Amino acid sequence: MGNNKSDQLYHEITQQPELANTLIRQEFSKIKDIVKKVHANFDYVLIAARGSSDNAGRYAQYLFGINNRFQVALATPSLFTLYSTPPSLRNALILSISQSGMSPDIVEIIKNSKSQKCTSICITNNPNSPLASESDFIIPIHAGEEKAIAATKSYTNSLITLAMLSAAFLGNDEFSTQLEQVPDFMKTTVDSAETMLDQIQRYRYIESCAVLGRGLNYSTAFEIALKVKELTGINADPYSSADFRHGPIATVYRGFPVFIIAPYGKVFADMQQMFLDVKALKGETISIAADEKILSESNLSFKIPSEIPETLSPIVSVIPGQFFGRQLAIERGLNPDKPEGLRKVTETF
């Protein structure tokens, strides 16, 4: 059905490099000031989030672990709301991530953490939200209004905010410099992915797929799977490549589509082997990688910059998945801006 570029989602996907640049320019120094105030006052980080923001939290688990040696847990909101049994949060730094800042269960976690005398930092696109008003520190992500239902620019700017926090805690000039180059890496990735959109039509009739990442890009597997589900109604299942080998690999049959997220870094050898294993099973490989051999041997490939460090690669590796979900929705005759059954702000209790 071609690639009509009049939809809001297309605009928001392609806006991401520019908005990333704005965020870094406006908030990095403020984040460094926040970090100075909370630097030694916690033993672990608890992240409160839902949906795409929860996937950003998965990124933080690996990033803060690798860079800062922080133990990071994802909150279980139902313990604070439905079960009324909030756990002890002693010596926790509470980090909430929410595009809207409106979900009552996430707000409840921050209220409870305040009663337990924990420090809280809110990452949000709505600094006037209930979540922001309950938090000790607010970091606006400067994504602008997101008119399409599916989150794209608010997700990548949340990742960048987490990377800036990690850099500030780390106090490492090299990582900070690498982070400041990310908007350029994002622009390269956007431009490269756009050249592949016409090839996505071959997947118009698929009924399901798997999305595989590991380590830092475990988060990317979840976010790409979410975008494909939201935008197309296709059942996309995210896995760690390690978990996929423990049984689900049996679901791969001839022509079954499998996303392989394989940036250079510590997980590359494992993802490279996963790619070969899927090919041996005659699966359909959709790769997001920098490696020319993987790219050339894939059924569909999206190139990401080889220069980006693995710790920042999720910020670019998600972009091809956003484009894939959008284009596949168009190929299936769906409206990429308004997926059926979804609303922009989802309030859970």
C-alpha cells in the first residue's frame, strides 16, 4: 500500500533525533544537580512504571547495573493498590517513569514511598501531572504532545533521561560524550530504516512473530513487540535469546518471522548464534544490527550505527521496530495513529 507519510506516527518517529537533542541540551546539567542531592542516600533503585515506560525500566536495570553497579527492581503496583500490602522500601531511591503522569497506581507508589521517607524522581512528559506533584524531583522529557496513540518519542526520550541519570551518577566524561552523540546516531538510523519500508509488505499476512534481544536490548525486544501488537493486532512475543532457547525455540517453523536485535557488544556473539539457529530452522529473519554479514543474510535487515556503544544502543535499535509496526499497520489497512481498542492515557488501579 506504499508509504504515505501524512500520519502523526510517522512525524513522531522521525522527530525523535531532534527531540533527543533538545532533551540533552535542556536537562543534562539539571540532572547532574539532582544526582548531587541524592547521590549516597539509597541502597537500591525501585522503578514504578507501566507499558512502554516499564520497558524503559528494563533498560535501566541493565544500564544502572553495568555503569553504576546499582541493584534495580521493577515495582509491582498491585501490591500498593489491589492488595493493600506495600512492601518495605527502606533505603530505596524511587524512580517513576510515565508519559502522562496520570496512572493512579503509579501515583499511589510514590505516595506510599513518601510515607516511608524515600526520595523520588519522576521522569515524565507532563511536569504538571499528579505523579510529578507527588515526587521530590521532576525531569521533564521534552517530547512534546504525542498525538499518535502508540508511544515512540516519549519512549526514546525516557531512555535518554535514564542514560543521563546513569552518566551523572557515573561522573564519566567518556560516557557523557557518547551520550551527546546519540541524536546523530538516531538520525542515521531513521534515514536508514526509511529505505527499507517498502520491503515490509511481505509480512502483511503474518499472524505472529517473536522478538529476541538480550541484556540491554531485552527492553527493546519488549518495546518492539508492544509496538507490533498495538499497531497491527499481531501477536508478537518478546524473549531474551537465553530464555528462547529454553523451550520457545520449538515454535520456529519454516517462514516464522523472528526479530534478531544484535548490536555490537557483550551480547553480540550470543545473538549471532541465535541468528544462525533461526536460519537453520528455516525461520524468517528480521535483523536490527550493525554487522554486515547478519544484515546481508537476513530476509529483512535494518542497519544501526556500528559506533554506538552497547549501553546506548537500545535508543537506536527500537526505531526500526517502530517503523515496522507503523508500516505493517498501513499494509493491513489499519490507521497507525488510532489502533483499535486503545486510548492515549491508560489509567490502571
